[in-house]
Amino acid sequence: MSKTEKKQIKNSILMIAGMLCLLIGLNTVTELVKYPALIVSLASFLYMIFGFVMDATHQLSSAKKENSK
């Protein structure tokens, strides 16, 4: 399994966990469950955005290296 495939699997699992926590946080549950679930879903969303930006910059730098050759 390549590094890219492992990254995609990790991001898919993270997305599912974040959506599950968001679903739990938006339902009528106690505050002890609601707010931590919303924080976890927000953190997973921000981490996914970070991963997307890092992947985009990596692809841009790879394309720039190929064009300079």
C-alpha cells in the first residue's frame, strides 16, 4: 500500500469520525457529550483542511520542479 493510499484511508476515517461527532453534537444530548463532540468535529475538519492545503502545496512544488527540468 502506497503512502498516498494510507493518507486517503486516514482522511476518510477522520472525515467519518468528524461527521459522527458533529451528528452527536447537534442532537439533543447532555452538555457533557455535546460540546466535546462538537470540538472533536471542528478539530477533525481543521485537520482535513490542513491536509488538503499541504497536499496542494506539495503538488504545486512537484509541478514546478517538473517544469524547471
